[in-house]
Amino acid sequence: MTRLHRPIAVVIAAFLVVSLGWLAPAQADELSDAKETLEKLQGEASQANEDYNAVKERLDAAEARLVQIKSDLEAQVIRVAELREQAVVVTLQQFQDRGVAATVVLLSSSSQDEMINRLTVSSQVANTTQTLLAAYTLGQSSLAELRIEQDNQIALIEAEKARMAELKEAAAAKVAEAERLVARLTAAQQAGLGGAWAWNSDVYGPPPPVQNGAAAQAVVNYVMSKVGQPYVWGGEGPWGYDCSGLTMMAYRAVGIGLPHGSMSQFRYGVPVPKSDLQPGDLVFFYSGPGHVGIYVGGGMIVDARNESVGIVYAPLEGGMSYVGARRLL
């Protein structure tokens, strides 16, 4: 190498060293930003699921109430019809007994209801008939109220269904955005994201044997048997679950009742430090909390993650924002 070229080579080498020195921190910053964004997206998707379950609970109650309203409405229609017929017969009989021709009353009224309304104010109607007419009028009013309530309940149900669809769409958009972000990263950066975004349960060995009782073993067995099944909004199995639906059914298998919702489940059991987790403990993530899974031992959890990946067996320390744990066994 000539003397002229040697300084150039030194400059180039120095430039490469400086460039590479800046490149590593830049890649690290990009990975850190990706983790932060992914955690935010997953948290928002999980919160949408939690909101979905709350809306679904209201929808179920509204639909149950609608069934009851329809039953009450059918019974009231029959009751009002019976009262109408009784009122017609008794009122006409009263007029006949007092020398008023029933035909005159009927022909001068455009309908039975008009006739009853006219006769109600008549001083010729006996007290017993007045009582019957009052019951008929009240029955009509109750019937009208039931019809209004039925219409309102139907409108509420349609609104709740629309809200559920919006939440599903919003969560799917968050998951899709997260997947696009992961796809833009290099293989090395993707590996650096951890288990929360690897979503490949096959790369991990099985959890260690459960040492804290048969009930805990049964809970672990239940959720491990569901790994690979699809995520289903509001799902309670047996062929698909959402996060709290999976944990609810796992505990139901050992005779423990839990509500469907991670925030509700967070109020059950006793708090457990992260350092003292045992198989079967409920583990919670994201603000709210908005997500729940089950610790199965060996630093691993099983949870229904989202529609994209379904139910996964993944590390506890996988990038999801840990909130706390509860022990019920």
C-alpha cells in the first residue's frame, strides 16, 4: 500500500469503527422502541377483550330480560283479552237489567274499547262492573308499558352487539399493527423480543412436575391440553377460549367458580409475590388488569393471547407488563 493510500485506509477504518459503534446503539434503541410499542398494542388489544366481556355480560342480561318481557307480554295480551270480554258481557248485562237495550249500546259504539270507555263513566254501571273496567284499563296500560320496554330492550341489544363488533375490530387492528411491526424487524431483533412475540409453544420443554397438590396439577393439565386451540371472543370452550374464559373453565374443572373477566378474577384468592409463584396461580398483565393466564411452573404460563396466535405456552417473562398474581388453591 502506498503512503498516499495508507491515510485513506486509516480514515475508512476509523469511519467504520465509528459507524458500527453508532449502529449497535441504534439497533438497541429500535428494539427497545419496538418492545414498548408492542406492549402498548397488546395491552390495548387485551383491554378491548376485557371491555368486550363486560358488554357481553350486559348483552346476556338484556337478552334474558327480553325473553321474560316477551313471556309477560304474551300473558298480558291474554289477560287483557279476557278482561275485555268480561267487561263487555257484564256491562251489557247491567244495561239490560236496567232496561237499556244492549243493541243500542253496541250499535252506537265504533268498537268494544270505545263502548267500554263510554260505559265506564256511566252512572248506570254497578260497582262490580266499575272494578272490572278499572282492571281492564290497568291491564291495557301494563300492556302498553311492556311493549315499550320490549322495544327499548331490543334497541339496547342491537347497540350492545354493535359495540362488541367495534371492540373486536379495534383489537384485531392492534394485533395486526403489532404483527406488521414485528415483520419489519430483523431476525436478531425478533429473537430479542422474547416469548411474548415469538408465539411458538413448540420451542419450550414441558413444565416440571407439579409439587403443590392434585388440584394444581389438574388446573395445569387442563390449560396445557388447550395449548394450540383458537382464541375465541368471549369463549368458554371446549374448542376455543378468551383469556379469562380459559382460566375460569380451568378452575371450574376443580370445583372453583370464577367470573368471566380478568378484572373480576383479580379480586379472588390471595395476592402472591412474583418470586413465590406456584403452578395453578393466576397471573395478570397490563393495566386493569386487562389479561390473565395461569402459571404452570418452570417460569412458564399458558394464556389465550389473541385471535392471531390462540392459546400459547410461553415464558412468564415474555414482554407482557406484569401486574400481579392470585392464589386460589
